[in-house]
Amino acid sequence: MNHDERQFEEIVKKLNLDDKPDYRHREKLQQQLLAAFAGHQWQQEQSRQAGVWRIIMKSRITKLAAAAAVLAVVGIVWFQLVTGTKAYAQVIEVIKKSRTAVFTQITQDNQGNGETVKTDFAYKEPGHLRTTTVDGYVCIVDFTTGKMISIMPQGRYIIGDSQSFQKSGSSGPLDSIEAMKNLPEKADEQLGAREIDSIDCDGYRVTQGDLTTAVWLDAKTGDLVQVELKYASAPGMNRIIKNIKFDVELDDSLFSLTPPDGFNAHNNIELKSDGSGETEATFVNWLRWWAGANVDETFPPVVLGPQIAKITMEMGKQGKLKEAWNNADPQLMFQALLFVSMLPKESDWRYAGNGVKINTPDTPIFWYKPADSEKYRVIYADLTIRELSADQLPK
């Protein structure tokens, strides 16, 4: 090796390039490349190095070596850039093709105080759902038949039967799964880096109407780490989804509607519905009853999902329930929640009543668009109802 070649080798060594195939390095490599060849790293020796560069570039061998070094760096940067942009699309493809899913969903509970409820979901096509809270509240729904069972850790269960489930075409409690499956193949923007549960992640944002979804992928493997659903007009519906796995083996026994051995029917109740009672009027009556039956006189934290049983129990422990709960009508609650569950996706319904006190002036708490209607039905905190166009809805 002659003197010029040794000098070139020393210069290349100073670049300190990291060639690991990790697309998170692309920005770092680009900065190194620009810094090295623009002279940023050599400011202290600019004059001397400029002379060396002219010398080594006169050699045909070193010209080829320099070109190869530049191409190698560009190749690494390009590989990492392509890997990063493809990672999101590959995850979306997996989600759309999956037939089973398990994940943990985190939602806000009670009166908007920041406390959360963690619920584990297990889903199996064509319509079997099992949800479990950390303290043992279980709900199993078969959307193909409209049958369900709610199992309480106190050794009791409630059977529910709704023939209208399979007729409605609504995703209902499956809306988190539907939200993930409806993500587009291309994100609107990249969010940069963030650490989640000690995992270095890259984020991608998708905006669909007033729903903004943040998708976080493991920066090294491209695996899905977390999904965040945020509704601009209804923050009470925001959710975090994590511990996500698709196409895992799920035994049919997980979705059995047979009551566990040793459990008894709660107050001998069996909830039934043929679809005639799941009306807006029923829903409004239940909202009025709930607000009047709790100490804070606020509306329920959620109007959909298996968390409602646990939330009610927690409110009882906290002394937030009035004596009216001793005479609660479970059928009214069942039909009111079914009204929401059966609203089709096209209704674009939103709930914003979490923590809102009844009769708060000019405060919308729920809205949806009925079938064949151009306007939305908007329920306010005083439980009056108005019809508004889309551009008049809460922002």
C-alpha cells in the first residue's frame, strides 16, 4: 500500500460508519455522510486535509475506492430508509389478513379522573370475543348468534341473548379491532422515535376524520408494539392498545358460553332482546337514570364495552352509587348499551359524556347519524336532542 492509499484509508476510518441493517440509523448515517464529505469533521485540519484529498484523488485506485465508499454509504442509507417505510405497510398487511387477535386495551374509567381500566381481548373470526379485566370480570360474546355471558369474580354470571346483534352489521365491542383493520397501507406521517416499555420504537400517524391513530413499531424488528386511538371531538373514547399478537392459536373453549362450574345466575337474571327496545329513547332514559343514581350526578364513563361491569363495581366500592342502584333495571341497561352496539359504522357515533354532570348547559354528550339521514342526532347534557349538520358537530 503506497502513501496516498494509506492516507485515504485513515480518512475512511474517521467516518466511523455503522453498517448494521437497522433503519433507525438512517438519519445518523446521513448526518455522518454529510459531515464527513462536507468537511464538518475536519474543521481543525481543513487546509491540510484538502491537500491530501487532492493528492489521493489523482490516483485511479483511490478514486475508485472513494467512489465505492460513497456508494456503500448511500446504499446503507437507502436500505434503511426503504426498510423503515416498508415496516408500517407490512404490519398493516398482517393485521388485515389476521383471523385471530389478542391484545390489552386501556381506557379511562369513572369520572374523567385519569384512572384506567385494563382489559385483555381475545378475538376469533367470524365473531367470537372474550374480554377479561385484571381482577377477573369476563365477558364472552358470540356475534354470529347474539348470545353472551358476563362472568363476575364473585361467583355469579348473567346470560344475555340478543337476536339483533347478527342483524345490525355493527362492529360494536369489536370497534378496536375494526379500527386496526381499517388502517390504510400508507401512513400520513412519521412521528420519529419514542421508547415504550423499554423498547425503542418508530411512530406513524394516520388521520381518518376526527380519529387519529398512532402506530408504534419496534425500531429493530418492525413488530407492532402499541396503537393509540384518539378522537378529537370525543376524548372520552380514547384508547391505548398494546401486547398485540395476531394469528395466534385460540382454543374454542375460550369462547364457551357455558357458565363455569360452581357459579350461580345473578339474581336469576337472563337478559333478552328482540331488537324492539334498543331505541334512542331507551338510551336517553338510561343516561337519565345513571346520572340520577350516582353521587356525582355525572353520566357513565363509557357506553360500550365490557368494562361497564367492573366500572360499576368500582364506583360502588368508592361510595359513588346511591340507593337507587338497589332497584336498578338490568334490562334497561342491556337495551341501552345494545342501542349503541348496534349502530352501524356509518353512523359515526361519538360519546363525550365521561365526567359531564347532567344539565350542564350547551354540552353535547352523544351524537350519531341515523340511516338515510343527512344530519346527526345530538344528545345534550340536559338530555334534549337537536339535529345538526356535520360541520356543526363538536370539534
